[in-house]
Amino acid sequence: MEKILHIISTPRGDESRTLKVSGYFLKEFKKKYPDCVVDTLDLFKETIPPLTLKTVSGKYVLLSGKDLSGELKESWRDIERAITRFLSADSYLISAPMWNFSIPYVLKQYIDVIVQPKYLFRYTDKGPEGLAKNKKMVIVTSRGGDYGAGGPSHPYDYQEPYLRAIFNLVGIADIVFINAQPMDALGQDVAEGKIREAQKIAAETAQKF
């Protein structure tokens, strides 16, 4: 049975322009995979484990090639649960509006929590090896301006390059971006048209997924 993890990093709910596009993807995805399980992880509603002195100390133990034990292992229980939930999915949908040229802080915190050595990647004599292989990902974004390739704002897009890089690191190479843009710069009529364009792309992407 196909399981998709929908990671939501917008607090706007029904008002979210990002989710208006993600919803089209999920609707078509469910048509293609009627028995699929959609696990929704709303990062603004669920508690993300904090990275404390003790948990960060545990990361350095892992980076040294050792295993966690005692208090350090106990401090990692919530982190391990978050990682297990992430790895249990066959595919991923991330809904991420652009904030300040990049991603919302809750998504960055979530990534910092789950991307851990020995869990999502490991170091080899040939460099880092991702451990979340053979999975697919769709990332839906909405941006106030147009950061498309070739445009004057493209150099300020730190969202797509970062997300591609970090998920490539953990082994996810099949990543499709659907960017609804511009949402603010050219007015409401243009924004609504761009949302409709992105929804069409989202539906087509789901059919090919």
C-alpha cells in the first residue's frame, strides 16, 4: 500500500495559497492510488522535538561512529520517532511557502531534527550516502514574487536549491517542484491565474507520479 507523508509548513490553513495547489495534487494522487494512506504532518500544529545540548551531544557521538547509550539515547527518543515516521513513507509532499527567500522556520527545524547520521545518511570512503533511497518527493511552493530561472529575482531563490540539496543528501533524487508565482507582486488577478496554472501542473504531476 502506498503511503505518502504530507509535510505542511504553512500556518494559514484554508487561506494558504500553497495548500490550494497541494490539494489538487492529493486529489489526483488518491484517484490513482485509491488505497493510499496520507499521513499529514502539520508542523505548526504538532510538536517538533527541540534540539538541546544533550541531543546535539548525541549527534556528535553518532558522527564519531559510536552508538547512543544511557541518557543520550533516552534524549533521542522523540527524534527517533520523527525519523521513523519520515522513513515509513513511500513518497512525500511538502507544502512550503517562500519566507524571506527560503523556507519557514518550522520546516528548517524539522529537517534539522530528522537529517541525522546513521539514520538518514552515513559517511563512506566515497563521501556521504543517503539512506532514504527509492523514494519520490513533490514540493509545492508559493512565492510573493517570480523567482523563475532567467528572471531578475532568480538569484534570490534559496528555497529550491536548499531543499534539493538536503533531500539529495539523504538519498531522495526524484524531486519535482511546483512553484506558484508571483502571488503578490502583480496583483490578485495574476495570482489567481498562477494558482490555477500550478493546480493544473499539480494534477498532471500526480497522474505521472
